[in-house]
Amino acid sequence: MTGWHIRPARPADVGAVLALWAESDATPSSTDDPDSLARLIGDFDGLLLAVRGEEVVGTLIATWDGWRGNMYRLVVDHRYRRQGVALALVAAGERRLAERGCRRVCALVTEAHPHAVGFWTAAGYGADPTMLRHVKML
């Protein structure tokens, strides 16, 4: 399949994005809800989509806090995998972050998904053995 392109998410995309995440093997998150996703799209403009027509076939969150870029929630519909969608999303995310002044990007990868670890490694992102992620729910 071809005919997909990358664009920023719009508020109308919230339902389709949440559905893609639920249908994929993405690890569920406490922020997988319409309000959180709408805030990400509206306030931070941090969600990129791969779309074919109006169908959302891939996602990537690419945000920058002024110090470091972060990319996560790289999800591609199983029908579009191994067609360059993920690499195109990462390249678009890197361009957007660089345009904002970002010089360092971290990819947050679920360790339990070896295919994801392999993808990010192949995309040039190395594991940082000196860092450990700590999380607190608010």
C-alpha cells in the first residue's frame, strides 16, 4: 500500500489516534484519553500522523522542552509496517525538533517490545546505559 503522507495531528484526529493505539501492540498509558491527546495537539503541537486519505496509519509524538527532544508513541498500523512509515515519521519528527532548536533527542522505547528496540537502534538511536527513567503519577 502507498499513498500515505505525514502531517500534524488535528483535534478531529483524536478518536482515530486512540483507536490505532488500542488496536496496536502499543503499551497502554494513563494519558491515553481524549482530553490528554487534545491538549497535546492543541497546546504543544507535538503529534505527527501518517495518513492515507483520512485514515490514520501511524503516529509519533515529538516534543521539545527547550532542552531535550523526546520522541515516543511511534505506532504504525500493522498493514503499513515495513513500508517506511515509521522511518518517515521519525525523520519528520527530527526535522520539526531541529527547526525549533533541538540538538539532542531521546527516544522512549518499551523494552518489552524487541521489534521497537531494534527499529530505534537501526534508526541510529543508541541505548544510554547511564540513564534510568523514574516515573510518578500525578
